[in-house]
Amino acid sequence: MKTRPADPRHLDVESFAKEGSVLEGEWPLAALDRLADAAHADAKPAATDLAAWRAEGESRPVRGGAPQTWLHLRASAQLSLVCQRCLGPVATPLQAERSFLFVEGEDTAAQLDADTEDDVLALTRSLDLRTLVEDELLLAMPLVPRHELCPQPLPLPDDDDAEEHKPNPFAALAALKRGPPN
């Protein structure tokens, strides 16, 4: 019996892991809406900008129990984010690598996730790998993207005029020190 190829948009994780299958590919960044929305307004992803990914299923034997279902995911992309210094676009490489343990039921997943360092998800018959890849790339974004050295000098506030017309706060004290006028 010939097995049909796994569909990354509707992945049966349990079967994928039991077979030890591997899937890899690329998706246009423009098709990953949330990731594309995070890009700099002047440097939105082009049709040629891609997110590369690889997923590997694994069924790990457990002594005295049912085997564990694992999904190992790697993803990478380059996205132009907003530099927090100069507000211009900064090309930012994104790398994500994570392994997920799949268990039966949301309650079990929540309990195990709280008790272990592993990333635990509820087992589903139809997992959308594209959404998972996008989630992981979003989590890989730096909190404060910025250039090592901004391409344009940073604008300084125009305080020169304001300083000239500001009264010196110590002028009143100097007048008091001189005493009352004669």
C-alpha cells in the first residue's frame, strides 16, 4: 500500500511521527500575513523573499508506556524590521529551532507544559505547519531590532534656539544674593 505524501497545511502529526517522516520547503514571506505585517512599511517582503523550513517526525519509545510523538522544526527567514534607533529598515535574519512533544488532550498538554521544560502541544489530526512556522519565526524576532551602525546620522533635537531664549534658572538666585537695589 502506497502512502500518500504528507500535506504541510493538514499534517497528521501522529502518523508523521510514527513513520519518522521529513518534510521541508519554502513559503513566500508575503503569504505569512502576521510576519509580513511586522516588516518595515518601506521594505515589505517581495514575492521572492522566502521562509525556509524543515519538519521531522519522531516516535520515541517509552519504557512501560506508549511511545511519545515528537515534531522537530527548523525555520529561517530574513525580514526587514524597523530599526529602533533610526526608524529605517534593518535586514534581520530570523532563525527558529524547536522540538514539540504532542500529547492527547488540551488538559494534559497544559499540565505537562507547566511541569516540564519541553514544548508540549495537544495532539491534533490536522496541524497547519505553515502557522506553526510563522509562530516560531515571530517568536524569533528580536525585541529591539537595530543596525550595528545606522546608515544615516541620527537627527538631533533642534534645542539651540530654545536654549538661547530660556531664562537662566539661577539668575533669580544671583539677584537675591546681590541684595535689594539701593
